[in-house]
Amino acid sequence: MKRPELISRILIVTGILLAIGAPLLLWARTPLIHARMAENGGWNPDVIQAEAGKSLHLKLTSDDVVHGFAVGQMDMQSVDVIPGKVTDITLTFDKPGIYTFFCTRWCGLNHWRMRGTIEVSGSPLDPEPASVPLYVSLDLDIDAPHDSSIIPNQKPSAVSGQQLATQLPITSYQSPDYYRSHSPYQVFTDLSDTSLTESQKWDAVAYLWQSNTTPESLANGKELYAQNCAACHSENGAGDGVFADDLAEAGEASMQTMEGAMDMVMQSPVDFTDPRRMLGASPALLQGKILRGGMGTGMPMWGVIFTEEQIWDLIAYIYSFQFEYEK
Amino acid sequence: MELTRLPFLKSALKNRYPQLAVFIVMLVGYIFAILAGLIGTPVGSHNFSIVFVWIAWWAILILVAVPFFGRGWCAVCPIPLPGEWLQRGAVLSPPDKRPKWLNLRVPKMFRNIWLQNIFFLMLALFSSVLLTTPNVTGIVLAAMLFAAIGLSIIFERRAFCRYLCPVGGFIGLYSQTAPIELRIKDKQVCVTCEGKPCYNGSQVGYGCSWDVFPGGMTKNTYCGLCMECIRTCPHDNIAVNLRPFSADVAKPTARLDEAFKAFIMFGAAMIYAGVLLGPWGTLKDAAYNVGTGAWFIYAAVFLAIIFIVLPGLFTLAIMTTKSKQALKQRFMSLSTALIPLGLMFWVAFSLSFVLTNASYILAALSDPLGLGWNLFGTANAAWRPMLTTILAPAQTLALVVGLFWSARTAQKVNEAGTSTIPVFVYCFVATSIMLWLLL
Amino acid sequence: MSYRFALLLLVMAGLVVAFAPLPVQPITPQERTFEIDAHQFAYSPSELHVNPGDTVTIQLVSTDVVHGLYVDGYDISVEADPGQSATLTFVADKPGSFRFRCKVTCGAMHPFMIGKLTVGTNDWLYRSIGFSLLAIFAFFRFPRVAKD
């Protein structure tokens, strides 16, 4: 064989091997965490190992649409996971345990199913006893009907309620413990021995609810609501969010995946503007619903995601669909 | 004007190394594109294979290569390289003429472009998936490479390129309009030439890989510009010429497969403009969801438009004038008029698609495998349509030029001497529809 | 008619088609609001008609994944998550027809998620059809030039 022929052949073969080998090698050496819509597999891998006190580097990429990444109950800014791009993130876990990471940008009806876990190993430094949520310590049945039998004729106004507050001994009602464990309707009935008219009583309740939150909490709750709740419960709280129809259609399919929940009736997202339902619900009851989720109704379980504070902020915001707060 | 008079160009074409160097670079790029399609990000608009094949390569092919260089792409396409190596038993060294493999002649019934038409349509019906799914693009690219290798082993010459390549079919059709041609200089020299080494090969080179005898060539359609005849001609009788645009379409089409190729391309451009660039979501869903009922309807309508509606209306149009010439003959020759307009339909359609998505090229260049690299600092280049203000005027210009060009072509190929007004009307209506779809 | 004169006429006819002002009824600009549903891979409604000078507000409601809306020619855009609709307000001061398209990768067919905004009448389309007619007429006037 002549030399030019030989060199040409070597060049071609080298080129082919390089074009195949180099990408394969580089690809194999870059482990990525892939995000897909839940119906196409969700996170892959969905279990990540880490060690307490050591930093964990993750490279995240999306294979279809915009997703987000955050770790539940952790003080961190969520990051976007953009299709075809790689997001680098470094996490450090102080304590060992099992953490849940989840998608933070709505990516379809099953967005909330897109979760995974980070198993953080290491010796427990100071094992904290898990605190019992309020709804458990109050022994509330959060699935029992809780309708308010009396509803106000118009949206109760916290501003009017504040004017009444000076004349009335309602300060005893203002403690957080009282607020959290009573529904607006219960407070309304507790106020029955006062000389107030019905609508004044409702205004006082509105004021009481407002005085148990802050503008910052409401703003925080509003943001959490927009990001996590509005897609089903609707931006205006009416329960007719963009996924409400899809949920009804997918109802049966989603219920079959829930063990032992076949007898439950598919529910549409709760209408937070419905006074009968909302004025009969205490903050503790709502906490229970949010923490545990709807058990097969399509309402996610948020216990592993939100901190306790976030849940109280969210609840404070949800009541603002019922009450006219000070602007 | 004879370009091969330029000494630099001539020696660059006669010498094997420049072309081989380009081939190797192209082959490496081609294989990389296959791999990127298979292992890169599944997100089409960020995957190297999709962005480079369907935006960058397509733009170069349809906006530059075909209109200005005809089969210029075929001259550098790497697909035949591995198969030809096997077939010839060498990359460079001219033969030793013993066939290495079966070296069969392609059966007569396949020696036309119907297979290319079918292969093109098969891809066209799946185009929404092909254009957006990196895996599918990777597999199709690999399949074409392996098909070329397989056919090289069974048949003689470049059977894949000539009879099967879905791209080659329309490049050949539209290369007739290009201002570049490879032709013989003096017919008499070929008549007396012994052994016809340009077709049969010689000690210095291979016989025409496209199964064309240069001495009898009047059109660009099947000349792949492989440049082998420039190397083998013992009489220096082969020239590459610069010529006026559309010189070949003055000669009427005389084959039904080519006539239908014109309709296929003409119709596909219009359908794509409507489905891909139009505001109708239902059409896009139907085109994308391959295998569903809606897709079967889409496919049926697609084929009906191409094989029944467009040729049918064309036939009705030309039947309005009486002529002694047989209808089939007139259909074929007058269909030549659709070639320049069809090319301009594709130019106008591609301008929109390419300018809108060209910014993806920067991002894909910096991170070709979607692994978070930033090779050239452009990985995070934001998507932004380019030149949106001149897009519509440019599309109009392309279509109006195409229409004028087609009218001119109709006049030239009209052998029967009857009025060409029906063809004008047909082309005008089609152009108006295309304008409506695009603007 | 000499060749030059005919050519001059043709060029003038071309200029007329390109630039002649079309009769416009004076319309008082109004405020228009559109609620556009965005879902894979379409907008509904996907065709908007407004008058030049109108103040247009588009409320983008994504109903499955994050979508965007970018208006060609105006070079403005908005992005909406499901549950967090977003609005885009602009004055439709450029007449003509413009595509609007998704700007957030939303799945396979994302590059083809397209709608159409028409401000006033789509003059350029009619002018272009005019050019096409002119091209054919020019061809009849200059058959010899065309034939060489």
C-alpha cells in the first residue's frame, strides 16, 4: 500500500473513532440529574446520596420543559432547571436525614408528583424530637365536614372590626393559640354574648384574623400561593384554576394509583371564596389539610416541603379571600 | 464562463487531497451529529444535531448551496465515503479494477427517482417529529450512512446517492436552476474518445460514481459534482462552468418521476408553511402525534394534496388550451415551470424558520452535548428572532422573483406552442396562497 | 411604446404598489384586552385583530407548562407559569401582520408554537399579491427580454 493511501486511511479511522469516542467519554464522565414531566419519569435519579456537613454538587438539566429545583423545609432559593441547559447547584446539609427535593415550576397536571429524596448520612449531632403538628395535638378529624352554618352578608372588614376592638374585650381572643385552634365561625359564636350586630361580629372576626398576621406574612403567603396553589385553586381562590378541568378528567386515573383510596370521591379543588366552607375551618384544620394533602384527590402532601412558618403564612393568605384586610 | 480555466481551481479539483480533507472533516462532523442526537439533550432546540442539521445545514443548503452551487452539497457530503472505501477497496489509489464486492447493476425498475420520492415523503410525513426529536434525527442520519454502506456493497457506484437519498432528489431537481454546471467542452472529443474513462474509470481515477456519462449530459440533475471525471478525462475535456441561472430548466422535463418530484416539493413547501408556521394548533398536533387518527388524516391529506390536488388542478389548467401534443407529454414538460417557483417557495419558507431560530446555533456551538459546557462563551445566548423587519419583504421578493422565473420557464418549455396563460394562472394562485400562508 | 418607456412605467407601477397609501377610515384607538390560553403547542385564540394605535393588553394564561409569548416586529415578550398569569401591554403602533411565538422551551414542537397578530389590515400581503400580478404583466410586456 502506498504511503498517502495509508495515511488517508489512518486519518479517516482516527477521525471516526474520535468523533465517537470523545463525546461518549465526556458524556459518561458528566453525571447529570435529568428532570422530566412526572408522566415521563420525573427526576432521574430520584434518590441522591449525600453526607452531612459536606457540600453536595449537583448538575441539573431538563429534558422537556421548564422545571425548578428546591429542597423541602430548607432555607434555599429555588433554581430553575431549563430545557437543554445545565444548572449547577451546591448544597450543604447540616443534619443527617431524608430530605425531599421537588419541582418548583408548574410542569403539567402531575407537577407535584415530581419529587425525589436526598439521603443524608452522618451521625446525628443533636437529635431533635419531631414536634407534633397542631392539628394532631388538637385531635382534629380533618376529613369531617366543617361548614359554617351562618355566613356574613358581605365580606367582613378588618378595618371596621378594628374600630370596634377598642370598645370590646376581644383582646383575649387575640392570642395565636386561640386563633389557630378556632374557626372564624367558632369565634363568631363566642362573640354572641356581646352587644354587637351580626355584621359587626364578622368584622371583629376579620380584625382578629388580620391581627394574627403581618403584611410580610401575607405577602409571603401570597407568593407561596401563586407558585404552588393557584394552578388548581385559581389565582382568585375560586377553585377553577387552569388544571381544575384536567383534574376532574384525570380523577379516576389518579385515584387508582392511591392504595386503598378507591372509595374516595374525586373532589374538585376547594373554592376558597366559599364562606360556608372557609369560615367553618380553623387554621389548625387547614394546616392539617396542607400538611397531609388530599389523599387521592390530587391535592399534594406538603408536609415535607413547607416549613411550619410557611404554612401559617399560606393559611393567613388563604383567609384573605374571606376577609377585607387593611390595604 | 469556464471556471476550470482558473489554474488554482483546476488543480484543487484535479488533486484528490483537498476534497478528501473536506470529506474527512464532514464525516467527523456527521458522526458527531449522530452521537449528539443519541446522547445529547433530548430538547430539540438545544441539541447540536437538530440545530446543526435542521437550522444551520438546512439554511446553507436551501439558501446558498442549492440556488448557487446546485449539487455543491453532494460534492462534499460525507455519506458515500465509508461505503465507497469498501466498494473500491481504497480511499485514494485508483484501481485495480477487480470488483471487491457484488458490484451489481441497479435493477432497471429502480433506475429512476421514485424511490427518492418515496423516501422523501416518508420523512416528510414524520417531519414534525424528525425536526424536533434529537434521537430520531440521530437515527435517521445513522440509517442513511449505513444504507449508503450497504448499497455500496451490493451495487456498483453510488446507488444510495443516485436512487435513494431523500435529499439528493430535490437537490438534483433544483440544481437545474443553479449557475454552476459540469459539462464537456467539445462533444467531438468524447465521440472519438476510446474506452470512455470518465464513465469506466482508468489508472488515474474512478468511473463516474453517479452512473452518468459526461459526454451525454445536458442537465445538472444527476451529476453529483464528485469531480472524478475531471481527474480521469485524458483529453482535458471536462469543464466546470459559470452560467446564467436556470439554464437547464429551458429544457423541458421528460420523465414522470421528475415531474412528480416538482409537485412533491412544491406541495410540501406549501403544507409546511401552513402547518409549521401557521397559527393553527390542531394541524401541528395532528402532524406531531404520529400514529394517532389525526395523524393518519394529516398524512392522507398531505399525500392527496401532493399527488391528486396539485397535479390534478395543473392538468385541468393545461387542458383548457388545446394542443396536438399528448397530455402526458405536456404535463411533464410544463411541470418544469414549477421548479424555479418551488425552489423559491422553499427559500421563502426557510427564511422564516431559519431567521427565527438562528440564535440557537450560538448556544448549541458552545454546549454541543448539553453537558453544561461553555466553549465559546455563547452557551447562554438568549433566543431571539433575527432580522424580523426584513423577513416579510425578503419573502415577497423571493416569491415574486420565483413567479416571474416560472412564467419565463413556462414560455421556454412550451413545446406545443399553445398559450401558457393557464400555467401562469396556476403559478399565480399558488404564489398568492403561499404569500397568504407566510405573511 | 419604447422599451425604456415601458420599463419606466413598470418601475413606477411597482413603486405605486409598494408605497401607495391605502384608504384608511379614521378609527379612534381603543383599549383591547385578550385572554390567551397557552398550551402545548398552541395559543387560543391564535389570531388577534386590532386597529393601529390600539392599546393592547394580552393576558397570558398557561394551562400546562411554562410558556412565553414573543411578538415579532415589536420585540416584546411575556412569560407565564400555570397559575400565575402574566400580562403584556403595548401600543399597536406598527401596522401589519406579525407572528407571536412561544419564547420558553415548552416541549418538542415549541419552535412551532405560533399565533398571529394583525394590526389594521395586512397591507403587505395585498401589496405582495400586487407585485405578483405585476411580475406576470411585466412578463407579457417584455416577452423578448424574458425569452432571451
